[in-house]
Amino acid sequence: MARTRYAPDRGLTVRMTATMFLLGLVFVAFVALIIGIMDAVGASAGAIVVVAILLGGGMAFTSLFYSDKIALATAGARVVSPQEAPELHGIVDRLCAMADMDKPRVAIAPTDLPNAFATGRNSKNSVLCVTQGLLRRLDGPELEGVIAHEMSHVAHKDVQVMTYASLLAIIAGLLVRMAFYGELFGGGRGRNNNQNMAIIFLAMMVVSIVVYAVSFVLIRLLSRYRELAADRSGALLTGQPSALKSALVKVSGSMSQIPTQDLRKVEPLNAFFFAPALRLTRGGGKSPSMIFSTHPSLEKRIEQLDKIQRQLGQVSPQ
């Protein structure tokens, strides 16, 4: 793993480890239940499980190795040269030097939606994308804070972590669909056998639904942790948490001015974005729906940045 000067986050490491451990326990329980179901019916159910694992692994592989191309295509973004965007490249060059990491490709998305994302399986195969709306709304220090946040995701290999964490949910989701259609279109090659298969497919579906739901909640929890860690790392790298806070408030507040249809178009990128492309409801993070959110509440992120600002202010010069 390449090392950078992004500040290590022990809190994130502990939370990620605990979450991945819980996902591992769920996986072991899932495998044990599926094996028990397979023993009860034989190889036909086993074939479904193998196919689900192969398809899930293929989807995860594609997501990991082509996440940058998929994200750019979804955003309609174009990679730009230093001559086309000298100020943007200047900020990225400066942050790369400060963090001691490889420079990502730099892209701009032609939308007024103010946001940014960075993705790629490692720093040598990464891309940073900002929108024209973000460039138009933020000043230099604010833009630098957002980019530092996004590059932290690359430095911490968050795409790899989230891909591995999502694999179980992908497989469980595929098993739900395959079990459903297997029961629906399985055919009647013998009444007793067909009856047994219906019971088995129903059992697989129930187990897979439970596993998917538990995995989904744990993955969302992990995603919120990584966003807080990226805020912290970016703020400490630039030394200007107040600028990142200002950017966060501007970007989040601007979402209410973006047409709903434009927000829906970029919905697949919400997990990557600096701030989710959603219309924020009153009450902040106190809504039960926050358990399904990919990002922490605005209030929680601001609270952390304020705390970092106070900590930096308390450090006396040597």
C-alpha cells in the first residue's frame, strides 16, 4: 500500500475493522445456512449459489477496475489538460506534493450541480472530477478543501474497501432474484421434487433478503465513517477546516436550487460525491432514514470540522 502524508485516522481504522468483522460474521453465517439448504436439496440449488458468486464477483471486479470510466461516463465529464484548466491543475499539483501521492487525472463535468468526486482502485489509476457548478460557486481555499477531501478517498483506497464490503450484499441480492425466478419458472418435473424445490427456493430467498438487509446497513455505516475521515484528513492536510466547512455549507445549500430531474440523473454517483445530490429535509441527521444514507448529516460534519478548528487553534507554535 502506498503511503501518503494524509493524517492516519485511528478512529476510522477501528470502525472499519469492526464493520468488516461484522460483515465477515454475516458472511460465515450466510455460507453456513446456504450449505445447509444445499444439503437438503442437492446440486441444483448449489448451481444457483455458484452462479450468484461468479456473477457477483464479476460485477465487483468490473466496479473496481472500471469505476473511474463508469463514473466519468455517468457524469458526462471530460478529462482536461493543465492548459485547459490551469488553476484547477495547480490546486491538484499542490495537494499531491503536500500529500506525497500520485496525481490523478483531472476532469470537469458540464453541469451546474455543485459537486466533486474521486474514484479509482489506487492512486495510479484514479480520476478527480469537479463540476462547473462547483468551480463557479467556490473560492480558492474552499475548492482546495473539497479536492483534499476527495483525494483522501484515493489515498485511503476507499473504492477498494467499499467494493470488498459490498460483495456479500451483491451476492445476496443476486440469490434473491435467482431464487425468485427459479421458483416462478422452475417448471414441474415431478410433483414432489417441485414441491421440495419451492420450499428450498423460498428458504434461500428469506435468508438472502436478511443477509442483504444487514449487509446494506453495515455498508452504509462504513460509507458514513469514510466521509467523516475524508473531511478530517482533508482539513488537516490543508490546515483550513473553516474553508472546507464553508464549501460544505455552500454545496449542501445549493442543492435546493437544482431541479429535481437533474438530481435524479446523478443519483448513481451519490456514494462518490462530496455531498449527496439530495434535497435536504429539516431536522438534519435526526431522521431514521439517515441509517440508509451514504453520508453523515451536515450537522455532524460541521461539528467535526469545528472541533478540528479548535484543536488547530490550541496548538502552540514550537
